[in-house]
Amino acid sequence: MIHGNPVWSYVWRRLIPAIATGHRALALDLMGFGKSDKPQPNLHDFPHHARIVSSFIQSLGLRNLVLILHDWGGPFAMQYVVRNQQNIAGLILMNTFLTADYRIPPAVASKITPAVVKEAAVHPENISDAAMEAYWAPFPDEDSKKAYQAFPRIFPDSPVHPSFKPMKEIEQSLSSLKIPTRLIWGTARSGSAYAERLSKIIPDSKLHSVNAGHFLQEDAPEEVKKLVLDFLDVHSL
């Protein structure tokens, strides 16, 4: 399970116990997030994060993986996936972006803080004050906040941007994936157009729309858990 911005592995807390009853469940914190180290913000670029995710998989000798990917966790892990398809038993994609042309409006990017977890929710009553305190906890000072503040700049805005080449590699590999894939997408805020586009490109994929915002693990936890467990029952070894 690989999270995105501006959350950490806490976002998977409802899924981990359910998955762990029949599988090995792993959730890492990206560099700068959760309990991981928070080095200088100029280290926050696509190549660096993608190498960390790939090295995590390789250093633990993980095999027959089902990867559950959300937000930036998607492209960071997909670089490994497209280069190592033989080691991937399944993919679950949640509100992520896997094409080089994906953008978010600058006005939206400037407002990305942990507060967005609740602000973007369709069911904010599902997200407690204690949960929000947990999302803010890794960022106690201005220096630590530079991690999530750096992420909007990782979107490629030109062919010479450091993210463009790896994102293009992923995009061009999607149509040749031979991996069972389920897209579980919170469509209440952003609609389903991008998820439908990915579903049409990726062979052997199925899209499930959820009445939730971007952070659907918080917004519709029981529905997300059921869809994940159903997929694992069929596709994991």
C-alpha cells in the first residue's frame, strides 16, 4: 500500500487489519511523510521517490505483489510495475494519475495541506478530529511542511521536467499491461472521466466508482474495504 500527498500510511489503517488476516500487508511512508525521514525539500522529485519505492520492494525480496496505490503512490510505484510485470499479481488503483498530461489547477495545488482530507470529503462526518490530528502530526513546523508543499511541483509541465520522461514511460506502457487491475475511484468531486480513460487503456481492468472524494479510504472506508478484499480473494496468490 503506497499513499500519496499530503497523507501517510495512516490512511490505510482500516484496510491493513482486514488484509492481514489472509495476506502479508505492508504500508510504507514516503520520504518526508509519516514516520519517514524528512530531508531537504530539493530531494522531492519523481526519480528520487520512484527509486525509494522500487528499492523498498527489492530490498525486502517481495514476490507476487498486489499493489494498492493512491495519488502519487500510483506513478511512483508504476515505474517499478512496468519494468517488472512478472512480479505483480494485481493492481488496485485509487484516484491516481498515470499519464504525462495530468494536471491540477494552481489554485487547487496551493491549498493542498492535510486539511484537504476532510475538506474534500463527501462524508466528513466519517473523519474524526483525532484522525485529522494524526494527519497533521508529521508536520509540526514549517520546515516539515515543505514535503507536501513540494509535491505540486512534481507534476511535469514540459518535456524537460524531471517527471516527464518517467511519466511518459508509464503512460506508454499501460496498454501492454498484463496484470489484473481494479480501479476504485472516488468520483463525487472530480467525476469519472479520467478513471474511465485509464480503464479503457489498461487491459483486464475494471472500474468501480465510489460516492466519495479524493481520499476515499476515509470517505467511504467500508465500501473501499469490501472492493479491495473481493479483488484480493480472486487475484492474490
